[in-house]
Amino acid sequence: MQKIFSNLNRLPMIWIGAVFLLLGTLAYRAYAPVELEDVWWHLATGRWILSNGQLPNFDIFAINEEHMISGMSPHWLGSAGLYGIYSAFDFQGLKIFRVIAVCLPVMIWIGLRKKCSVFLMLFFTFVLAEVFLVRSHLRPYIFTHTFLVIWFIGLWALWESGKIRWAFALFPMMLIWRNVHIGFFVYGALSLFLISFLILGKSVKDHFTRKILFKNSFLVFKPFVILWGLFVLTWIITPYGWTGIMDPIRTFFDPEYMGLYKLKNIIGETRPPIDFLLDPASCWLWFFFPLVVWIIFSGKYRWPLMVFFAAASIMFCYAFRAIDFFVVTGAFCALMSFSSLDEKRRTYINRVSFVLVLILALRQTALILNPAYVVDDKGVRRFSELMTDPNSPDASVEFMRLHGLTGIVFNSSMYVGYLLWYAYPEIRPLADNRHYYMSLSENYYLALNDPEHYWDRLTND
């Protein structure tokens, strides 16, 4: 049996065929209609930036002057990038861009093929593809998938080689990522802190087991100290100047921003992933966690790597939006441990991975044979069908324009972006899923659920 798996592990056709099947189904599922949510107000923001040749220092979509707060657009480069794609290639270009944004990080990940066995790599590739597809909404965050994979590859290379050039090689990407999406600060700082903890654990272990002096062992910290310095530098280098430096800090002391936690149960991606984990379609995640833990505990530096993975797991359990950070962290921790395993453990893990890959391959095949499921994939609403609905935002906007209706409207939070894109400032949506005004958002949801008691409170806000 061991010889059979060893031979299968070396067959290039299995690897090539599986990769083509995966990328083909991934591209097919990612090529979906434009959804009705955040993409529209990001497009509107990008249009404003490119039309005015400047960055907004206030809320450019305020419902009135009383709510026109000052502030910056932390995703300005991502919004401008999405609008640039739209202006050049229309909505068809945005759909193709989604395919590229989902498939590109998977293809980069595949480049790590030689770091582990074929079937383990295939399993992790399947899981990453599913996660990137789940978080494939057309908004600046979609750029994060590629940045995150490159970031971890750079950290791993820095860890293995200890060469400073890897820190400087990551710096241009850090600058871009910082202006595309503010999530860079969370993922970047946390991963840097945790890998520093990993180095500390290695240094302590080497000191007590191999009698290596701390001063020699800690030399490996030098490139990471430089990377920390470059990370802080990305915070400082911003087109917003001093405002851009202080705004991310200020938000954590802003009562309006902190009020976001009151809406945690309303905003889907900030909720714990209970429903997602109970969905049979998420079976790949049931296998992922125990497999990663098994590999980490079987290899070297198990405790530092386990702390790393546990921190990512806690983030995911707290909020569903951290699923990509959780999966990418787990996959890289497993690969870092796999190289230190003995041949017997590698064989066992390869066999288990082979079975898991078969299960996921059957699932992918089912997706190809059932186009309806693909079209209705989670997180993507069928825009073309919604536009033919008489209650759609398109029909509503045309009705209001035809009858000369303007001003603030009580709208579905799903349609706020569309209204900002097509009708602002003539039509100004009250419900705003950008959540710039938390007290207003809170009163909106209260009035939506109990208009008899809360409508007056909303209209007086």
C-alpha cells in the first residue's frame, strides 16, 4: 500500500488533472452576476475620487449636512481600482476580475507544491479555493486574498532564510495593501506578532535543548525587526498625511464606531460562523481543522505554531469575516510542520489526504452537474433577475424619477449602494450599510422591527 501511494504521489498527471479541474470549476462558479451590496457604493466612491482628482475628507454620501462627518476613505485605492475596471470594461470586466481575484491566489499557492505531498497540497488547495469563493464579493477586500497568500509566503521565506531582502521585497505590496483595504493592519500586525512569538519559542527551545546562546539564536530576529519597521512605515506613508496616520486609532475611541458591536447580530460577516459550520456544503471545513492540528502537533515547534493557529481560529470563531485568515494561517502552519515529520507520519497524512481529496472531488463534480447550485452560490445574488422584479431598486429609482420624488428615502439596506451609485444626491438612502452613523443605523433597525414604537425616534434622529 505504501508503495502505491508513493507512486501516486509522483504521478504528474494526477496533479495536473486535479489542478485543472479545480481551477475550471472555481472560475465557472466565480463568474457570477454583480451582487447588490457594497460594490455599488465603492464604485460611487471610486467615481468621485477619479472625477475630482482628490481623496474625500468627509462623508461624500451624507443624507444631510448634520450628518456630514469628517473622515477618510481607508479603502480609497480599492474603490478607485474597481471603478477603473468598470470604466474600462463595464460590468463584464468586473465579473472577469472576480474570476481573476479568486483564481490568482490559488495559483500562487499551487507554486508551493514541493513543500508537501501531492494529496495534502490538493486538499489545502481545495479548501483555499472554497474560502476565496465564499469571500468573493466585489469590494476592496477581494484584493486581500492575493495579498494574504503573498504575505505568508514572504514571512515563511524570511523565517527559513533569515535574509533581509525578503523584508524589503514585501514592502511595496504592504504599501499597496495598506491603501486598498484597512484589513492589512489587523492581519499584518497579528501575523507579524505571532511569527515573532514563533521565533521566540524556537530560540528558547534551542537554548535549552541544543545549548545555543540566546544572543546567537536571537540573530534571526534582525530581519523581522526590519519588517516591523517597514510595517510601521506603511502606516506613516499615506496620501492623507497626519489624518491617515491617526484615523485608524481614532475610530477605536469613537462611540459611533464602537456602536458597530450593537449591530453584530445583524451584519452577517461579523457574526460567529455557526450557521456556516452547520451547513453540509461546508464539509471541507470539518476536515480542515483536525488535519491541521494533527500535522502541527506531529512536527517541530508545535506549541508556537499551535498558538499561531489558535489565534486565527479565535478570530474566525468571533467573526465569520476572518475565515480566509484562519484557513491561510492553518495551511501555512501545517506546511511549516510537514517538512519536519518522519516518513511514517507523512505516509499516514498522505493517505488521509487522499481520501479527503476524493470526497472534495466528488463535491466539485456535483457542482458542475448542477448549474442551479452554482448560480445560487452563497454570497452572490442574481442581479439580472432582481432587476426584473417590480420591487427592485432599478424599478423604484425609475418610479421616483418619473414622479419627481427626491430627498431621504426609507430603503432596504441591501439597496443602499445601488441608490448611491445611480441616484445620489437626488435620492438619499436612510439605511446605510456603510454604518458611518451607528446611532442612526441602530434606530433604523429598531424601526424596521417595531415601527409602532420606534418610528418617531427614527424620524427625529
